[in-house]
Amino acid sequence: MKADARPKRVRVPVHGVLLLDKPAGLSSNDALIKAKRLLNAEKAGHTGTLDPFATGLLPLCFGEATKFAQDLLDADKTYETTVHLGVTTSTGDTEGEVIDNRPVDVSPEQIEAALAAFRGPIDQVPPMHSALKRDGRPLYEYARAGITLEREARRVTIHALTLLGWEPPFLRLAVTCSKGTYIRVLGEDIGAALGCGAHLNALRRTAVGNLSIAQAVTLEQLAGLPEPDRAASLAPVDALLSSFPQLMLDDELSRRFLHGQRLALAGMEGLPQAGRVRVYRQSDSRLLGTAQLMDYGVLAPERLVKS
């Protein structure tokens, strides 16, 4: 049997954040695998998933940026969605089977009253078709086996809920929400409040924290670039940290910071308020990592970036 003479492809270090405009029909993990292959990157991870039927912003982290992926998991998200009133499905979206049909007879005033009830902190029961785990297995595995488990409601916050359009039976909404919010459940709950049921017909994520779909690229656009130019599509590692105040250190303090030492910075000019900060070396503006600036000007290193 003739051996395959093709050399094994060697992955290379790639550092930064790819703002991907994920297409419908592709899981977040499949999108990550395709982007990683296109960039020939050694290490990659995503910052929370988008349902396969959903489109829009999926920030992908490469190399040193993977250390800060949790920060986007905790960030607020913004979506645009189309809610199909009158039709309920088993999954709350277009991928499930239709389980109920009801007539839709609601006025714009009733819609606005229903939306008002969902603004602010609300309790939301996670769906069975989700990746939340019970006894080591994701809930969707139980759902596919026809098993429904009790789930505790969780407190989430709907920061903004805006009616973009009403063309019966379709509601178009813009939603900005806290982490852990299921837009599918929100759509179902709005339908229940209106007495007709509902499911999501479309879902597009337009922002994650300070990151916007306006800067995103598609897999097709990335693949269309010459391979040496693809890494230029990545935002820098600190794109994930833009909401934190920055702190500049001189060379000696930078050296000690990178060794994981706590630093006493009381009296330093321009010191931000206590809290989480992103730390740079002043001489070359290089990101060193994140830290907690505590009382009395003590800086405690958190996650460090390799040189």
C-alpha cells in the first residue's frame, strides 16, 4: 500500500479576534473549525454559541485572545429577530415540529403592552433544546429522546426591547439582553402573553459587548483572500477588553507584572478607579494582560499575554 506522500500541514501561531458573520445552517463549532482551517491557526475558541438557524456576529478567538473569551461570554448581546405569532414549535424556532396553530388577532396596542412586560429583569426558564447540562448531558439530548426535565427559572435582564415592524403574523424586534438570555424563549413567552403562541422565524445577532456586526466578515470573504493576507482580518487581542480602563506601566513595572507580581501603584498619575483594568507597557503600547486594581492602588495580575 502506497503511503500518502503529502506533508502534514503545520499550524502557525495566530493571535487576535475574528468577527465572523455566521451563516444560517452552520453550528458555531463548525464555523470555528472552518475559520481555524482558513487561518491555519494553532489555537482557537469561540465566545459562546449561536444556534445553527441563527446568523450574525460570532467572535472567534485565536491564540492569546482565547484567554479573554470569558469576558465576551459575560457581555450583553444585541439581536434582531422575527417572531412568528400563532405557530408554536417543539424547539421554539424553525427547526422544530409544529405543535400548535392558533388564530392571531392582536392590535398594536396589545403588542406594545406585551413587550413592556418583558423589559427589565425577568425570570426565564431555559429551553429543553439547549446546551445546558444535567448529569453531564446537554438538555437537547434528553429532548431528542423525548424526555422533558424540570428546569429552574433564571433571572435575566432585557435592557431594550423595540418593535421594528408588525406585518401579521410576524413581529420584528430588536433585543439587547444580559448573558444567558434565550431569545427563543423570549419569543415564545411573548406569544403566550398575546394568547396565540409563537416561535422564532429568524434570529440575527448584531452586537456582543462593544463588538458590532458592522466590522464582521463572512467565511466566503475570508476564503477569498490570499492566505498570507487573511490574518489581517483579525481585530487585536485587546478588542475583547475595550470596556475596561487602560493602565500604562513603565518597563520595570511591566517586567514585574509579567512575572505575576502584585504592584503598589498608590500615587501614580492617571490611576483609574478600582476595578478590572487592561494593562499595557508604555514604551511600545504592548498589551500585557488584565488585572484587578484594588484599594490603596494595589495591582493584582489576572491573565497575562505571552510575548
